[in-house]
Amino acid sequence: MALKSLTRAQNKIKIKDLKLNALLEVTLAINSNLSKEKLFGIYNNVLRELDIEKIALYINETEWNLATCYGIEAKNLSIKVEDDLLKYEEIEEVNSITDGIFKEFDILIPVYHKTKPLAYLLIGDIINEAIQISPIIKHLPFIQTFTNIIAVAIENKNLAKEAIRQERIKKELELASEMQTMLLPTSLPKDNNLDIAAFYKSHQQVGGDYYDVIWVNKTEIAMCIADVSGKGVSAAILMSNFQANLKAGVKHSVSLPELVQDLNEKVISSAKGEKFITMFIATYNIESRQLTYINCGHNPPILKNGPEIIELEDGCPGLGMLDYLPSPKIGIIDILPSSTLVTYTDGLVEVENNKQAEYGTQKVKKAIVKCPDTSMEELNRYLIDDLTEFKQSQPFVDDIAILSCKFI
């Protein structure tokens, strides 16, 4: 009798040492940032030493997966976490459930962080014949704690990886944003012939709106505003490619229709039909005071030419929409002194207020009429202030670009 008591005491001490060593080993492994595979190796070995016959551990890593198992082949498990396990929030005996999916197991242990499920452990038992007490029953608190440590460690690994990924994306976006800013003109004409000013606000860190002003020769200047369908890095990359082609084309194309056809081919080649670009482009001769333009599916710019206010709509479909553009309709206008042209992207006119009313082109026209003698920088600022007041508590939902020109 004394010998049996001594043996039981020795076994208890052995089990306690095993558990303490297991906790120490897994803690050191986590601190050393060992791989998930090595953590699961430690986990499985410890449970085997506790006479746990079979396990299946499911862990949520962006989606639910069978993280590790032993004592049963993974191919024989037909458990779907979303359908079969998520409904359980407490430790559950599953050997009495008759639908068959848990027939190899006895106990289900859910692992939660607050209200978020991190893991589900299914364990199957063998009976310790000497004392007729299930190892699961004897070691359940430890198994629950040990599983919790492993699940949280895996969760932290995934969070760390995601944080690194997000930081990398952030750095890439910052670089893309800096590069995109470099594409926009740093200085715009403001002299006895022209007063040109621009405003740009990106909805995301990197946007798809673009504007440019390029001198073709000493008497002729080209003005362009464009908008890529979609947002983010892919739109910015396409726009940077478009900018390079535009600058080259303005210098070498014989006419605006030729330039537009060439740009359409370049956009199709770059975007592979997945994106398109709307664009308004115009050339202005400061000696003849003639404005020639083509609108490629873009929001019609507003021109106050003397007392008349018109929308510049002549042109063709957006770039990249068709393999070959129909001959664009060219707009030609003789510009009167002190006329104002406001070009913009849809982020300006499509902003809604609390009543879901859009800002619209009428407010742009009213702003031009209300500010006849202001500089173009002041006009742009007036438009943005007026837009901000108009939208009330609604957010900006798109990039905003404005390129305004006064023909003196």
C-alpha cells in the first residue's frame, strides 16, 4: 500500500515537472520566435506525453485551417469550422453527438480572446487502466491553458506579419505619393497673358487625378486634366505612364487628334482594357487668342468667355475605352480678354451633402461669375471652401483636381 502511494506521488511529481517544463519550453520558443511548425511540434509532444490519444486543432489565420493533428489522418476529418464549431463557446462533450463528424473525439475546447474565437481543439481519449480516470479529465485545465498559449502565440505571429505587411504597403504608398507629386507641375504661368493655378486633393494616399501645363512653343501652351478609372497605386502607375506619353506627344504630335489617337493606343497597351482615362486637353495661342480643345469623356470644363458661359464638350470617348477612337470633334473658340476657364475632375462636382444633393456644375458657374476679378488661386480656394461648406458632414469620396486659367 505504501509502495502504491509512493508510486502515485512520484507520478504526480513527474506530471507536474512535465507541465512546468512544457510551459517553460513553449515560452522560450515563443520568445525566440520559432516557427509555427516547431511550436506545434512542442504542443503535440506534450499532449502525447499526457496520454492524449488524438487531437485536431483548428486555428483562425485569416481563414479557419486545420493547424495540426495526430492520432487521426487529416483526410478523414470532415469538420467545417464555420458550420460545425463556431456555435460552441464553452467546453463541450461531443462523443454523444450523433451526426458522425465528432465520432473520433470526446471533448471540444474553444479558445477565445474576448469575443473572438481563436482556435478549437478536439481531443480523443484513452483510459488509464490503472486508475480508470481519463487523462483528459485529469489534465483538462492544463490542456486548456496550454492550447490558449499556443493559439495566442500564433495569433500574435499573424498580427506581427500583418503589421509588417501594412508598414511595407505604407512605405510603398508614401514613395508612390512622393513620386506622383513630382509628376505635377511645380510652377504655373502667371504673367501678362495667363494666370493659371491648380488645386489637388487625393482621397487616398495615392490618387488617379492628373493635370499639366506644357509650353509647346513660345506662343502656344497646352493644358490638360485627366482622371484614371479606379484609385490607389495601380491608378497612379497608369497615370505616371500617361504623363510621360503626354509630354512626349505634345512636343512631337502634328495635331490634337493625332495626339489623342496616340495616347489612346498607349493607354490600351498599358491598361490591357482594365482601366481607362478621361481627359480634357486644350492648346491656346497667346497671339491669336484661339483655344483648340478635345474632351475625351471628361467632365466638361466651364468657360466664361466674355458674358457667355459654356461647357466644353466637343471630343470623343475616354482613352482606353475603344481600340480605335472615332475622329474626335475638335472645339475651336476665340477667347475674349478676361475670360476664365475652370477644368476639374468629378471629385469636385459629385460631392454630396446631407440631403444627397450633388455640388454640380451650376455651383462652379456661380463661383466663376461671383469672382470675376480674383486670381485663379483665389478662385480655386473659393471653390474648395464653398464645397466644404456645401457637403456639411459628408466626407470627400474621391480625388479632387482643379486647373483654372484666366486669359488676360
